Amino acid sequence: MKTIVTKSYDEMSKTAADMFETEIGNNPELVLGLATGSTPIGTYKELVRRHIEKGLDFSRTKSFNLDEYVGLSGDNPNSYRHFMNEHLFNHINIEKENTHVPDGLTENPEAYGKKYDQMILESGGIGIQLLGIGSNGHIAFNEPDEELPVETGLVELSEQTVEDNARFFQSVEHVPTQAISMGMGSIMKAEKIIILASGEGKSEVLSELLNRGKVTSRIPATFLLLHPDVTLICDEEAYSGVNR
Ligand code: PGA
């Protein structure tokens, strides 16, 4: 895993946006794997700026998001579809029909998950995948457990994740406890992966990830150690536990 430590959140965001810009420049039909949460907001802001000021062109790109809460429709302000529209899709020239966020209202998550993975495959596969990391080491909503899902499907959120995400909701009781999430296999098939981490709250999990040198389903992000092209971009605060 290549690691880039930046001075600030803004520098982390710009570094990630640089990589997206380069990859889209190399392949205007790039398939983007996208993430939600607080961490990627600066990257999306920077991509929007580059679209407006420099004409960064998304017209031929496609996108697939990692996950969506079960029970929330795309127009619910807490849904990840809504988040993506607000932070990115409404402000760039990607065709809306080429953007995919799992459907939180699907009645058959298993069949839906298979279809989602198939759509990714048929689009040519994800060229660049953006990830955050949960304070518990999850990637997408693949939570620490004895076993991890390979394919996209229904997952239960851990207590830690529900607590971490309560800040976006009225109260912790309003946080959905299930999601449709891309599986570990779906993520690991991406050609290139960028994982972002910012702030002291991620320092412990990053030290586990970088110091351990072993893969464990108790820290799902450690599976990224097996992927040939992963870049971790983190700020100094998030990195602060690594050499402690
Ligand atoms: P965050 O979430 O960016 O809001 O910290 C990261 C994640 O849960 O993957």
C-alpha cells in the first residue's frame, strides 16, 4: 500500500482529486467507484471546482457507489443517493443515468446485489475506487466480523457504525441498521483504489492497518493490503498513531 501523508484535510482532498483528474484524462470513459461520508466531501468539492474552472469532463464517465441505507428512498435527505447528488452529480456533467447508487428500497437484496455486481462487470469494471475507512476498520459497510461478504448484498451495521453515523440523523434511533453494500470482492476487483482518512478519530485504525502486516476480517480494510494498486491518502492527524 502506497501511503501519502498530507499536512491538512484540504491537501488530502486535492491529492485525491489530482489522481481522479489524471485517470479521467487517461480514460474519458473511466468507471468511478464512489464513497459517501464526511471524508470525501472535500475531494468532491475539488472535482466540482475543476469541472467548472478547468472543464474536467465527466460526460463519458460512469459511477457506482459503495452502499445505501436500507429503507431510505433516493430523495430522503439522509440517503446516499441524495448525498451524491448534492455533493457531486448535480454540479458536474455526468449523465444521471450513468450514476448508480444501490437501491435502499429493493425487496430482494440478494438478487439486487448480484445485478449490481453484474452491472459493474458489464460496464468494464471500476477503474478507480474511492474509499473511506470506518473507525472500526470497515470499508463500504463491510463490518468487522468472523466472515466478510464477497458480493454486494444486505449487511447489518455494527453498533459502532450506527453511533458514528448518528451525527447525520435526528438521533441514534433514526439511523438505519441495515444497508445494501458492495462486498469485499466487488471492491477488490477495482483496478486502482484510493483510501482516504482524516483526523485523530482515524489514527488508531490506521496504526492497526499499517503496523499489523496481516489480514484480518476483524479489520476489513486490512484486505486492501492484498491489492496491487492501493494509495492511502491521509492527513498528519490520522497518521499520528502509526509511528507511536
Ligand atoms: P467518514 O466515514 O468519512 O464519515 O468518517 C468513513 C466510512 O465510514 O467509511
